[in-house]
Amino acid sequence: MLQPKKTKYRKAFKGRNRGQSSRGFSLDQGQYGLKALGYARLTARQIESARRVITRQLKRMGVLWIRVYPSLPVTSKPAEVRMGSGKGSVDYWAVRVQPGRIIYEVDIGEAPEELARKAFRIAGDKLPFATCFVTRNARGGL
């Protein structure tokens, strides 16, 4: 699973997740992409689960890029622990996602677009927000 090898600080503040995505909102390498339409903290397990679906549906043809990386440590305290006594230990790693962010990109060459569309639809069902399928037009833009 994805997690940083080393971080500057062991634990992070919760923070807020507002606004539109100001980076990572256009396709860079691939011809098809999966774009987020909502806000969420996307966990490393969710990223891996959707990645497995995409590679399985595409039958390992083409190239897949994961455009997000879980670098936010999320802490939690064990069950039935009294209030106080500090912050809990790191439970999992996540990334904050805003609307407009491209989560995955794929380049499948001459294979039909419907194959990528189906793979991204199933992968989108595993993510905690609504997603949409985006494609690069003939001029290279979105």
C-alpha cells in the first residue's frame, strides 16, 4: 500500500477540505482519466482497490498513472479508551481530494474507449465521491 517512507512530522492536524482543485485538474500523460466531482479524504486502501479494478478490467494492457499520493497521516484512538491522554497513533494514510482533481489516467493505445469507460465506472464505485470519465480531444486538451 502507498505510504511515505519518511515525513517531517509524525502526526498532522485535521485541517479543512474546501474549494476547487487548483492543480492536477487536466490530463497530462494518458488519453482517458477519472476525475473527482466531490470532496473526500481518499485512503491508501481505496486508491489500491480502485487501481486493482482498473488493471484487471484493462487486462493489463496500456499504462496506468495514479495522480494522487496519500501523504496525510490520519490518527485514531483505540476503542473504549477514556478521553484525554493525547492524540492517537497513526491509523492510515490519506490524501485530500477536491472537485476537479484527476485521480487516475490511462493510455490504452488502439483499444476501444468503452473498455476504459467500463473500468473507470467500476473503479469510481469504490471511491467515496462521485466521479466522471474525461478524455483528451484531438487538439490535446480536455
